[in-house]
Amino acid sequence: MLIRKITLFYFSFLVFLFSANAQHKALSKIDISDLKEYLSFIASDELQGRALGTDVDGLNIAANYLTDYAKETGLKPAFENYFQSVPISHTVQNNEAFIEVKNAKGKSLYRSEEVVKFDQNAGVFNLDKEPVVFIGFGNAVKSLDLKDKVVVVAQGSEETFSQGAFEWQNRLERQKINEIAEKQPKAMLLVTNPKDHGNKTFKQLQAWLNRPGYSVKKDNVPFQPAVLLATPDVADALLGKKGEYEKYLENIVSETAVFTEVNKTISLKIGTEPEILEGKNVVAYIEGSDPVLKDEYIVFMAHYDHLGVGKDGDVYNGADDNGSGTVAIMEVAEAFASLKEKPKRSIVFLWVTCEEKGHFGSSYYCDHPIFPLDKTVASINLDMVGRVYDGPRDDVWKDSPKKVKDFDGLYTLSNDVWPKLAEINANYCAELGLVPDTSLPKERFLRASDHYHFHKNGVPILNYATGYHADYHKVGDEVEKINFEKIKRVADLCFLVGFDLANKEDIEF
């Protein structure tokens, strides 16, 4: 029995030494000179800021660069050519939009171009001589039959109207829109406050909403009513004359009936057919060595896009945001690929597109996962890991909750799906001399980058970041300000945490 115990001890010890030696050799593949080479290209003017729609398609150039790297490194493609195509709808302002009020005989009483589409529903929206109902501030929606009607609802509330306040309250209006939409109207017309005599709120929102819009193209989307924003002049025309809309709202405040039908109709045209652009997620993997555990996955992720070119022609190169995360994952991939004996679980490397447009790449991947999300043990997201605190210029704004860390500091955000993940991360941070900061408010920062879509699907997540700096989303985010030793330390941490996770026998959450 004693001989057996001694034999088992030495066998376990030899396995440990072999594993430690393999890790050490793999970590040596994470090389600062390589990081500099890769980032100098990724964050060069040649790539035009890696955004959709630039004169030079730098976003696609970056995607091809990553696929070439994946091939050379020996990573397997999750798709042909490593690309997961992400269809992006691109809409622009419609210069032919109009809204028109007609009487019962069809005579035009009012026509204006002061109408804007509030939502991102694709395509052209037409109405012709549709009857209209007014529902005040939308308080009594639950008791009303609004199906297939055109609904006019007032901005704000009785309280804000009485106070003469007409500032936009987005949460209030969104809630109102959602409640009305559940009643299946044909359209809703959100009319701004008549006490805003200069139509300041409408003009601000018009400028904002008429910007070029991007969204992930979705198939088989159920019909949703168009939400339109208009000025009080439209409501006055529907109610009969100038000033009638304000009187109507005053009556509501005085507890007069809310639901009002009028003998006028609305016609309008708004919206444009979107242009469909192609974004690309780059997805590669290393298959696990265990016949059972290879069907479970560790996902390393970083977005490789940035902001493109400004109106003045300046290129936003995004060396830290998120060139740093992009190249760190490249080196982590090389480290894992160098292992003679691959980890038990499969390792996925996911470079996602269009984070800056709205997390489109990660959203699309989680809606169309290549590797099942319920078999994904962890998603480790790197977003801005290349800066070290360098004085006051690294404070983006006063009281920023995420100021740039010193050489040893690192923001490490995790969710509560599998608490053990945070413990594993803390252990390897200690081994590398890194000081993890876990203080970021989860209700805010779990939504702040691509890890959100894995989080909402119940996947344990880790997010690594060195913090916001004064060059965040500015032209000053350049390669010469990057601390490559810090990127290497983060990449080393990724490898060690990933290696541990990929070889654990039992992970349950």
C-alpha cells in the first residue's frame, strides 16, 4: 500500500512538473515585439480607423489580417475563411419625409416636413388618410382599445406640463412607447410640449435621430408600429386651430376625459430602405484533447473595430480601444497553439466586429452561436488593456469610475453565474503580481462591452481592462502611448486562467 501511495505521489508530481513546464514554454510565446508589430499595423492610418463605411475598407483589412494570422498559427476555422458574416442595416436621413393633416373631405389643412422617425424599424412607412385618436399623456393606456389606430400621445407627464418643463426624459418616454406598442396601434405620434415655443426639444431630437443609423439586420421580425416625433402644430391642426393642443392638455390636467377622437386624418411618408453592409466576426478555435470535454468551450474575445475617420479627416486609430485587446488575444492564441498536448476543453478565439456601433458582432454571435452557449464554460473579454496611469491626462472626466490603473492594477469584472471564476482569476493575478480591482458597479459595466451578450445568456464572464484615459475615443489613442509590457501581463493572465479552466475536470454552475 505504501509503495502504491509513493508511486501515485511521484506520478502526480511528474504530471504537475510537465504541466508547469508546458505552461512556461507557452507563456514564452507571448512576445512584446510581436505585440508591437501587430498593433503597429492594426492601429495604423492605413486601416482608416477600422469602421464600417470608410473610403478604404480598413475594417475588412483588419479581418483579413486576423484570418491570415489564425491560419499561420494553426487555428481551426469555425467557418469557411474564419468569417461569421454579420448583416448590418445602414439607414440614412429621408429628405422626402412629410406629415399632412386632411379634413373629412380630403382637403389638406396642414403639411410639414417636421416629423422624424423615433425608432430604427427598417423600410419606408406610409399612411394615407388614417383616422387619429388622442390619449393625453398615455396614463390610461391599459384601459384603451388602440389596435390598428394612429395614436397621438403627449411628451412628458401632467406634472411636467403643469411645471412648464419640457426637457426630454428618455426613460419616461420609452416606457410610454412600450406600453402603447403592446396595444398594437398602427402608429404612434409623440408630440412635443406646446410650452416649448421654440421647439427646442424637437430640434435636438431631430438632429440626433436623423443621423445615419446602424443595426443588426434581423429576419422574421414581427410588425412593430412606427413611432414618430412631431411638433404641436400637427396636434393643433388635428384639433382644429392654433393653441387647441395646449388647451387639450390643460383639460387633461383638470381631469377631463383623456381619449379623444377627431374628424381629421393623417397622411405621411417617412423612412428609407436600408443599405445592408457586411460585418465579419473572425472565429477560430483549438479543439480540446479530451473526447468528452472537447465539447465544452472557453471563449477569448476582443472587438477589433474602432471609430473610423472624423469629419475633419483625422483618423481615429484606436490603439488601446481596442487594438490592445485584439493583439493580446492573438498572442494568447499562439501560446495555446504551441502546446504539444492541447487542453482538455476547446479554446475559441472570437474577434468581434462593430462593438462601437452597438455591440453588433457579439450580439449576433450569441444569437447565432457556433459553439453552444450552454457548453461555454467562460467568456473572457479584453477591451482596452494597453495603458498605464501617466498623470492627470489619463483622467477622462472628474470622478470617473474607471480611471487608468498603474502598472500592477487591472479592472477584473465578473458576473455571479459561477463565483469560482473570480477566485481563479484572483489566484493567477496574485501569481503574476497583478492587483485586481473588482469594484466596478456591475449594473453599469456588465452592459458596457461585448461580454454583456454572454452574460445575459447565463455564461460566466470575465472582463479585463486597464481603464479609461484622456485619449478615449479621441485621435490621441495612438501606438506610442501603449505600454506593451502591460498588454503582455494581461495576455499571460488570460493564458493561465484559460489553461486552468480548460483542464478542470468538473465545472458546474
